[in-house]
Amino acid sequence: MKCPYCGYTDSKVVDSRPTDEGSTIRRRRECIDCKGRFTTYERIEETPIMVIKKDGNRQSFDRNKVLNGIIKSCEKRPVSIDDIEAAVDRIEKTIQNSMKKEITSTEIGEMVMRELKDLDEVSYVRFASVYRQFKDIKSFFNELEDIMKAKN
């Protein structure tokens, strides 16, 4: 680490402490050459994940969009907000752990559908009807049949 006083490139760490609930480490350093003390902060470098939309546009992944979509699907259903947030956490963790810098909105939609299928079947069908853009009652009925077959 370069000293801000003399520019010397070697220093020693005098003290380290976690800050921001452990997401950052504050380090007090001392320059080996001029003995000047200074503070540095170390944090994990988070690469933003880009979502490729169906029309080809790209935007940053937004956890709140996933959360709001699931909440909308679960409206007036016996699904707790804790269960919804846990599902969103699992989706976000899966995306982060994939090590991809880009993900399609289709992949995210499929993850949401898997989570909703386990949470509440009615919420799943609600989400699927919007997400899959059913053209007619037959395609909607086919989705319901698939759920019934999987249940039996």
C-alpha cells in the first residue's frame, strides 16, 4: 500500500477491525519509511450481474424486482413474507454462485417458477400465467395438468 505522505510502497498493519456488519475491514497502517499512519478499507469486490431481457436490452440485476414479482403472485395467499424472502435469497445466491456476469431474464423466471411451485401452487399458476403469456385457455389448462401429474 502506497503511503499518502511520502509515497513509499511498503507499510505494516498496526490494527484491523471489521466495520459495516463485517462486510468491510478497516486497517490502520504505518509507513515503514516515514512512520506516518493512515487508514485503508478492504471490502469484497462485487461484480454487478447484468440481466439480458427478452428484447436484448441489458440492466443490472435487481433483487427487489424478483421480490415484488413473487409478492404479487402470492397476494391473498397463505405465504409468509419470511418464506418469500427466503425464496428470493435462494434465487439471488444461485445467481451469485453461478459466477456468470450475465444471466437471461428467462433463467431468472424459471428459478422463480421452481421456488413458487414449492411455496404455493396457486401463486405458481398466477406467476406462470403472466410469465409464460398463455395465449388461450388450452395452454393454461396444459400447465395445470402438468402440476397435477407432478403431484401424483
